[in-house]
Amino acid sequence: MTSPAAAFRALHTSGCFVMPNAWDVGSAILLHRLGFRAIASTSAGLAFSRGLPDSMTALSRDVVLAHLRELVAATPLPVNADYQSGYAKDAAGVAESVALCMETGVAGLSIEDASGDTSAPLYALDVALDRLRAARRAIDHASRDALLTARCEAYLVGDPDPAKTSIDRLVAYADAGADCLFAPGVRDVATIGAMVKAVAPRPLNVIVTAPSPELTVARLADLGVRRISAGSALARAAWGAFLRAATEIAQAGTFDALASAATFAELNTAFGR
């Protein structure tokens, strides 16, 4: 029987697949029932579900590890962990965190290069590479076939030339042992195509968090993108529907927005054993 990690790795070898992000057990189960072949966690979605903001320090490592164990147990699908920056600054701390993550049964995880320091928002390249190599060694030491995704956060931290910084770093991250590369925030199709070529033959992940006539599954597949994620978008879509309905009730005293609610039958069927 193929392990989730082996199945997840196989998904990256050809074609293009969508890996939506679940924020709790219910959303994980529904994504499985809808036919997706892998799911990811979302640190922002988890934080929002706990009434916390999306930040690097909002969630403790122990909370995230417990959440990952819940997602892994919820479905047979491979689960990729949004593991932020490894819940540590130095390479030794990242290795420890990754080893603990491997014990949850995830099929992969991502490590960011954001430092949380406003004066130097990205780790220096040599530090970022040391952190990735430590993550790679921890995965290999655990004898797991888990996939390591390296994220360059240049677009999200306001880098003056995010395309060049991302491409340069993603190539270096691939050489350091990353299996999949990811630069959240890129939306320009020409740049995405350049990233695909730069990191080849390793796969590129692209995140789509808002409507776009250009960023469709078919278009991204044509560009050579292997994996598409949604980050916190599905969680925020759920919160958006909640806020619209609750605001209508509070301000207008009407309940029209509830017309789009899922029915008991739909949810009972989806969650039935």
C-alpha cells in the first residue's frame, strides 16, 4: 500500500494538481469528499479559528503540532504542513521542529525564509540555506519520504525586486535540498513561467488567493506549474459568508444571507461515516 508521503511525492512528478488548505477537521473531510488528492494546513486559517491574528508568533509550535495530528487523522489524504519559519531562528531549532513535525505523519512541510525582523525581513541567504539544510537532514534522519517545500517570502515582505530575489533564492534553495519551491505573492504569468524554468526539474507551487482571469488551473498548468494552493483563502471565504450573514442580522434584522447556507442533509451526508 502506497504511503501518503509516497503518494504526495508522486503527485509532483508530472501534471498539475490543486492542494487546498484546510483549517480544521471538518474542512479537511469536506475537501477529501470533493475529490482533492492532497490538502495543506494554513497557519492563518488556524489562527483565525482560534480568534488570533495571522502572525509568526500567534500560534505555538505545540498547538500547530496538535492541529497537524488532527488533520492527518481526519482523512487518508497526504497533508502538507504550513510550518511557517520552522518555529525557530537557528538551524538546530529548525531541525528539532521538523523532527517533531515528522512525528505527526504529515507528507510534507514548508519552511519560510521570513525572519520576523522588520529591519531585515528575510534571513540572510547563508542563514536561510543553513536552516533548509537542517530541515532536509531532519526529514532524512526520520526516514520519511516527506516533501520539503522552500518558500521565499520576498513578495510578502516588500522586497524591492521580489521577482529577482525570489528566483535567485529558489534556485539556491533547490540546490540545498528543497523538493518543491514556492514564492507566495507572485501573480504575473511571465514571472511564474520564469520561475518554473529556473527551478526545473523541481516543481513550483503557486498560491491563488483571489479571483484572477489569468490564474486558472488550466493556465497555470500550461505554464508548467505542478502544484496550486489556496492558503487562507477558503477559510477567509467561510469567514466572509459568516460576517455578511451576521452583519445583516445585526444591522438590518433580516436573514436573507442564510439562503446560501449548507443544508443539514448536505453536511450530515458529508460527515457521515
